[in-house]
Amino acid sequence: MWFWEWLVSVVLFPVHWFWDKYKELNEEQCVWKLVLLFVGSLSGILLIAFALLWLGYYLINRHLSLVVAVGAIIWLYAYVKSKIDEKSKAVVSSIQRTQEQLKEQADREYPIMRNIMYKTLRDEAGAIGGIMPRTLQEIEVLETHYLISNGIIYYQYKLNKADIDMYYRKDDLEEFKRILQVAITRKLQAGEFPRLQIDNVRDEYGNIFDAVLVDMIEDIDTYFIIQMVFVSQPYAAILRNKLMAGRSVGTTNVPDADWKE
């Protein structure tokens, strides 16, 4: 197909050239130049067409085997290229469909995760240096409710800091993350979200992870950004890599209800 498109483009080149020049000369209102332009364009088409016909006639009559061989090579190349293009389009289409499905899933699950975070932060905000939120809107990140990366949806929430002059170190944030994770897991196990029917996630290696995890807590001057996930198999793979690297992740081992620090 591409060969014939190229061939047609060669033959019609004088036509494209004619229209480009016609737009320029039409402003000058010069009739004799337009006539010469038309004659030159028409002559170009006839000359190119005649040259191609003569070349085809000559090759077929004198070098038929060469024409067949070249034609076979061109056909084979075009066939392989079309299959590669089809596969690439199918992959792109599949990725687009997956992204659309993830966005629909994120829009559907965002209020559920927001409710989990709101109830948890009302209980634990003071323990992690934050101000207890009084409405759902207080914990929303207006710029973006979620991020999608590598097939994983990261839901984002914020918590206003009690002391805006305090900047928390990485170790502090990891401790805050642990406190929130323990609280969330307790609430899920206690059935505080009856409409949420969700089980722990087991990866292909048998590792079991909590269904809802705190992915990250970041100190942004006057507030914290808290990033949450509903654990999926792609995210479970990330968690397994963290386990292999010796980093702590959310598990089903939650302290008893009467456990105290």
C-alpha cells in the first residue's frame, strides 16, 4: 500500500506544486503567469507518467526476473511492516483502554478511600502531628485526587499540620505511616466500613498484604500529603521487591486492641 501511495504522490507532485504557486500568483492577478503555470504543471504530470510507463515497459520486457524479485521484496516488506503497524496499534489501543478503565475505577473508588482516610484521621491526626479534620473536604487535594502510574492508582489526601514551623524527618514520616496503617487495618478488621467488602491480597509467591495501604506521607510545609492505595497485583509486586530489599510494608500482623506503645 505504501508503495502505491508513494507512486501516486510522485505522479501528482506537479499538481501540488501548481496549487502552491497558484495561491502566490493569484494575488498578483497575472493571467499569463497562471497559464504558464498550468501548462507546466500538466506537462510535468504527463512527463512523469510517461517516464514511469516507459520504465515499467522496459523492465518487464528486458528484466522480468528482476522486476519479479524486486516486487516480491517490496511486497514482503510491505506485508511485514503492515503486521508490525497493526500490532503497535493494538498495543496502543489496549493501553488506552486500560488507562480509561483505571480512570473509571479511580473515580469510583476515590470516595471510598476518602471515607477511610477521614475516619482514620479524625482518630489519629493528633498522633501524627496533624489537626483533626472536621469535614471530608478538608482532606481533599483539590489539584488532583489521584495519580495513575504503571497500572496503579495512588489516591491523594492532605492533613493540615498542627505546627507549621515543624519540619518532620523521614524517620518521623515513616512512624506516622506505621501509625496510620495500624489504625486503618484495625478499622477494616473491626468492620467499621460495612459497605466495603475487600479481602487481603495474596501475590503469586504467597505473600499476604493488607488490602488498603499507606503508600507515602510527605511533609509539605503547612500540611501532609498522604498517598493511599487499594493493593492490586502490580502493587503487590512492588511490595514484594521492598520485602526482598528489607524494607517494611503493610502486612496482616496488627497489634491486639489493648496493645499500647
